[in-house]
Amino acid sequence: MNSNSARHNRPSSPRRIEASRWRQRIRRSVIALLALAAAWHIFATFLWIAPVSGLRAAVPGSVLHRYMIPMNGQSWSVFAPAPINGDYRLQVRAYVQNGTSSYTTPWVDATEVETSMLTHHLFPPRASIQSTELASRFKSSYDKLTADHKVVVKLGYFESDDWEQRLTSKLGSYGAQSAVDSYMREEHELSAYSTQVAYALWGTKVSRIQFVVSRRNVVPYGDRDDPHARRPAPQVALTGWRGTVEEAGQSRSDFASVFRKAYAESGQ
């Protein structure tokens, strides 16, 4: 028997056997964790896209919403009977006070900026659809307000730190409190996003912001073959000036580094 055969046939040392067992345990643990993560994701996605039922109570509190939004949101809206038939647009401007000088900035199309991250990119970032999702939810809640509510929404609320409370109270005086609460949640999120857009483009001297959301439907299906058909006019939801809003955990620098680059590429 040659020396090579002897080495191959030599019994493994206890240390090698123990190391091999540890590697097996680690592999099994990693596989088990991956399987659990995959099972949770499939279950959460099923609950999110399925019709609302008591089964959602299996996930306590807001855990499901925080897991799915904004990174894992799913929707059936590309399918019949009600597929997506329009697009949303968010425009932002700001009022800047820098010492003794002040000015109102031009409108910036935040949706067009984000869309530039989608165009000709094989793996577009999730950040490329944030304004569209926010605008869609905002428009949906805005449409549920009454005519009196919408008059108030067009007014400016930005002086003092309690402007959101004052706006909520004023809207609530016209009734439909559940619609008001839903609207204010969406306006708060959109104000926070618009604030980051303003800081990214015009600096931290921004004292208030304003945004406008619009939806424009596509050419109706029945007119698809008409060469003279035109898209319907945009449906506009205009708000007044608002105070700046920032949430805990938001990073001005991270947002600005992404948004400024996309802004330059959008050619605005």
C-alpha cells in the first residue's frame, strides 16, 4: 500500500469529525432560516393581496403593513376587471428664506425625476416609484373629501409647529371624520416626501413646501383605434402651502444623493 492510500484510509481525528458536524449544523440552520423567511414572505404577500378577512388578525398590529410597504407592496391592478388606466404625477415647489432674501422656487416634477431611474435600466431601484405610490394613495383619499373639505385643503397651513393639528381640526368641522383622518395620513407622508425633495434641490433654508398631485387617464379603450383620440385632461388635487415635515430615521443626505443624480439625468 502506498503512502497516498494510507493517508486516505486513515481514520479522521475527533477534531475533524467535530468540525464537520459543526459545518453541517450551520448549513442546516441557514437552510432552515431561509425556509422560514421564504414561508413568511409568501404568507405575508398572500394576506396583503387577498381580500380583507379575519385571517389578517394572525399578524398583530401594523406588522404586515410595515413589512409590505414600501419595499414589498403587491397589487392586482394590472389585471381585469379594473387594470391601471392612468398615471399619477407629483410636482413640488418651495419657499426659501435665506437671511434677508426670499424666493419661491419653480415647480419640479418629482415623478419625472424618479422615472429617469426606470428608463433604460435593467434593474431599476425601488426609489423610482415612490412618488407615484404616494400620489396614488393621496389622490384616492383626496377624492373622498367633500367640496367643503377641498376648499380648506387649498388654503395655506404652515405657520407654527401645530399647523397639521389646526388643519385636521378645520377639516373635521365639516364632518366625515374618517375621511379626514385618512386624508391627513396621506398628506403627512406626501409632505414629508416633498420636504426631502425641497431640501435636496434648494437646501435647508426651505421654510415651507407646496405640492400638487394629478392623475391623467389613458385614451379610453373604445377609442383606441381613433387616430384623433386624445387623453382626457388631468384630474388635479391642489393643496396650499404646508410647513416642512420630517420623520424620525429620514436621512437628508441619502435622499439628496439619489434624487440629485436622478434630477440631473431627467434634464429638468
